Amino acid sequence: MKNKAIGFYSACVTAVLTIVVLAIALVYASRGGQVGPLVIAALAAAVLCEASLFFGEKIWTDFTGIIAAVLLAYAMMTILSGGIWNIAEAVNGIKMVGQPELAGMNYVLIGINLAAILAAILTCFTKKSR
């Protein structure tokens, strides 16, 4: 572990944040939020992409960070597009087609997912080992 650089640690942070997003997304889905199976698969694949650095720095590990960032962006935009009515109804104080009580979970999902995306982007542009 002493020969690891900041890119390796940002990949670890990305993996942990993605697992947190995955857990919150499953709770969000159990409460009636819209989370499709492709979102769950994308989050799981993003964790696997970042975990690939544990096998050492290879030629293909440069691309796994990019793939993880894309998968996380897909998951965030899909969850946001499905929960936009929740946020809109919570802001306006009306109840029509969404569930305004889930707006807080939408905010949390977006915030943590955005942090994971930024960590994944940092992983792409930094060295993984010294």
C-alpha cells in the first residue's frame, strides 16, 4: 500500500461512494422511487471498474475509471429524471404525480453520486502508483 498514489485512493473513494449510492438507491426504490434494473447494474459495474485497480495497474485500468465515471453519470441522470416530479412537488408544495416525501432522498442521491463522479474523474487524471 505504500507505493500507491492519489489515483488509487480516489478510486477507493469512488467505489465506497458508489456502494453508498447503490444502497440508498435500493432503499429509494423500496419506498416507491423509480430505479430501474439498468441503474442497479450500472452502479454495480462502476464498483467493479474501480475495484479492478486492486489487481494492479494494467493498460486496461486507465479505461476503467472512464467507464466508471460514465456509468455513474448515467445512474445519476436516470435517477434524477425519474425523481424530478418528487423534487418539483416538494418545492411547489403540491401533490400530483410524484412523491414529494422522496425529494430528500433524491437530493442525497444526487449529491453523493456527484461526489463519486468527481472522484472517478480524479482517478482518470492521476497516477495510481508511485
